[in-house]
Amino acid sequence: MIHSRSLAALVLLSAVAGPLRAQQLPADLVVTNGRIYTVDGARTVVDAMAIRAGRVVFVGDRAGARALTGANTRTLDLQGRTVIPGMTDAHAHVTGLGQSLLNVDLVGTTSYEQVIAKVVERARTTPKGEWIIGRGWDQNDWGDTRWPTHEALSRAVPDHPVYLERVDGHAGLVNALALQKAGVTKATPNPGGGSIERDAQGNPAGVFVDNAQDLIGRAIPAQTRAQVKNAIKLAITEMHRWGLTGVHDAGASAQVLGLYEELGREGALDIRMYAMISDDASTIEAWFKRGPQSGLFDGMLWVRSVKLYQDGALGSRGAALLEPYSDNAATTGLLVSAPEHIKEVATRALRAGFQVNTHAIGDRGNRLVLDSYEAALKAVPTADHRFRVEHAQILNYDDIPRFAQLGVIPSMQASHQTSDMYWAANRLGENRLRGAYAWRSLLESGVVVPNGSDFPVEYVDPLISFKSAVTRQDARGWPAGGWYPEQRMTRDEGLKSMTLWPAYAAFQESELGSLAAGKRADFVVLDMDIMRAPDAVLQDARVVSTWVGGRVVYERK
Ligand SMILES: [Zn+2]
């Protein structure tokens, strides 16, 4: 790791030996009078910085920055405001977000009646026969936490096929017309890795879990390419609003990857896009042949990783556990992919120079992924693979040190902890909770823990995950002292988890993740000093402006 002192020495050396004039060229932008958290080892807080050609050229005091002011230099006086490096969501679903901005938003609904009312409202403005898609319901937030059944929805919305995805995307609720359009009946068997909830007679009851969702999904007409492109653009604009300058897209199809390249060529991809290739054989094959792509379109697009799925999610009891669920002894969850598949793709990825990022939530799911990675690394020893486990949510205590031993990065979403804490004990029992959302234990084992939101599963705002990481409390400060508070991150760690650690998890740490001379000038101005404000007010922090490569992409009105 290069500390900024040695970097400064390098800059000085090249200034003396090389083009002296280049060092004295005026900056495009000088930022002064701020409280700038650099996330850089040597100079952690400075009050000024200078930017030229999209990169930071100076961080330090006001006088030093002012010395780089020329006739055409723009000055940004922060009036004491706080600056942090641009935030990166290390696990999110970009087109999912764009679509959710167009679909019926069910996040935060507190009853089935409320869900139905929102669908009825949308049906009024939607031509009959056209699909209505919604997302974000969570029966754990309703008075009755059993799966909903379709009858009430079918009565209220008889003329539109309806598909409503659960908040975690691992289950979906349909109405009668959707069942009819999909041709799913009592006779339809459960697919592998999925289940159709059924009534006492064996008829589909309305909810489809994990792989069974495909039975409905294939009946929904595909969006046009133009619609998908529009959804991506909407998502980028939304991310800027919340201070995100980068995102790791956890599963991009061939079409989406093509659109990222198209947007890049058009100069419209103004977010650092680290796209993981979806688990589709021909797409993976094509990109492995092309080889890892880093920093395309002047540092906007990276395609050098694959997204795989080992198991399902905790809320829908799809997470694969070593022991049965505490609130349903009949099940230990399910596997979405065979472990052999993870091992096989991981082995080929190592040969092709790609990273593998596998979704694993349950303790069994996580163990299986670590086993597969271990076998692949034995077959193709690789020093700097940075393989990741996405979520790494429930770990058997014995498996925690294996991340550091294998060099595997646990990519975790702090806001999942504060969303799940109300019911996680029911699913898992107190004993298993000690290895759940255990980011302190992982940090101490010697790994970094990049943070994310998994949006649209959770809200886009990365400061929600920051607050969860450092307090393990919800917005109302519950529970007092924090949920398993020994697992909290410090503020410094929380900030790194949204900046430098996602950069590391994407092989970008020499370009992104901190504000230091030579790095890309991605930063966020905040209206609160989140490093010093009391826990209780953290959720009130708002983004004032967002900057990508020294260019403003969002400004609060
Ligand atoms: Zn996800």
C-alpha cells in the first residue's frame, strides 16, 4: 500500500526529474474551507483540495490549493461543510432499481390491504390485460406474518395479471389472471430450488418461492431494450441523489452489459460501474474469451467478475442452514445452484483472470461457497483473486477465519442487519445469531468488509448502511445500545466500508476510494459531519452535492 507521504515523494521526484511545468498547471477546480475526510492514511482530514482533468492533484491546506488557482479555475467554497470520498454501493441491482422506480413501490407497506390498494390504484391507469409489476412487500411487517394468498388480490384486480415481488426478491405473489397467463395449475410440479405455496387442495395459493418465480417470470413480456436503457438512466440519476459515485451491479445480463458499453460510448455512464456478469453460460463464455476489462470509457466501466448464487434468502426461508430453521423444523432452506457449479465456474474464472462473487446467506450456503473456492484455488493457485461472498450473512463460527485464510472478501449489507433484527432470532435462534451479521469478527480476522444496500431490497441511501454499521440500531435508536453491539464498526471503518473497501473489492483502490493526489476526483458534500455527529442524528445527514471525476452530477435544490 502506498502511503500519501511516499506518493508525495514520488510526485516531487517526478516534478524535479520530469515535466516541471505539468506540476504547476492551474487546477480546474479548487475546493476550500471544508472539512475533507480523505480516507487516506497519512492526511486524514484536510481543508482544501485541487482537481485537474478529473483527478485530485492536491490535498492539504488552503494556501496550497490556492497556489494552483489560475484564470479559469473554479472555486468551491464549502463554508465549513463536510466532504467524503464518493460512496460506492458494493452490492446492488441497478436495473432492478430503475424498474422499481417505474413499478408499484410496495416498500414500507404494513398490511396486505395496503398492498392491494396500491395495485388497484395502478390498475386504474393501466390498460386491461397489461401486467402490473410491484416490489417490496414483506409479510413480516404485517399483523399476520404467514404467506399471503391470492384471493383478495384476485378479487380486487381481476383484469390485469399481477406479479408482486417480495422485498428480498426471493418470493413473488400473483393473482388469478397471472396464474392463468403463466399456465400454472395444481398439476404443475415444484421446480428444483423453488416451491409453489399451495392450499389444502394442492392449488397454487399465490406465492412462488425462489426458482418457482421463473414459472411466472417467463410469462411476463420482456422489456424492450429502450425500456431497459431508460431504467438504467433513471437508476444512475437516483444513485447520484444519495451520494453514490460508484456501484457494484450484482448480476448484469448480456443485454445490460451491452447497454453499459453503449452508455459509456455516449458519455452517459456517469457512475463508476463495476458490473458482475450474471450466471448465464454463453454470456460468461463470451466475456471470459474477451478477458477482464478495467476502467473502460476513461474509468467508468469494469467487467471482470461473475455473480453466482449458492442459496436463497432468510426472510423466505431459502437460506441454506446447517441445522433446521428454528421456526420451521421441517426445512434447512435450499440451494439455488449445485456446489459443483460454483467450483467449476470459479476454476474457469481463475484461468481467465476473473473474480467470482457468490451470493450466500445461510451458514451452510457460506460453508459450501468457501469449500468450492478452496477447491478452485487448489486447482488454479492465484495470489490476488479477491473472490467474494455476497452477504456472508449467517456464518458458523468455525468458518469466520476461513475468509482471511483463503483471501475471500465478505461483501455485506449493514442495513440488512437493522431490517432483519426484529425477526432473525425466530428464524435462527439465539445461538446462531452470534455468527450473524458478524462484521466485527470478520474485520478482526484480517479481511475488509465492503458495505452495500442490495437496493432495491433496501433503500438506496448509503448513509442508512453507514448508520447501521456503526450503531446496529434502527432509525428510532432501537435497541438501546445496539443489536449485538460488540459487532459494531467504528466510524472510520464505517466510512471505509463505503469508499476504500468497495474499491479494494473491485481492484480499483489505485484509482478510487479515497481523496489523494492521482486518484479520480469523486466526492460528496454533506450537510452534517457524519464522523463526529451523535448516533441519534446520523439518519438526518443529507447530500448537498455529488461529484464524479471533478464534475457535479447532483446538486440539492
Ligand atoms: Zn442482491
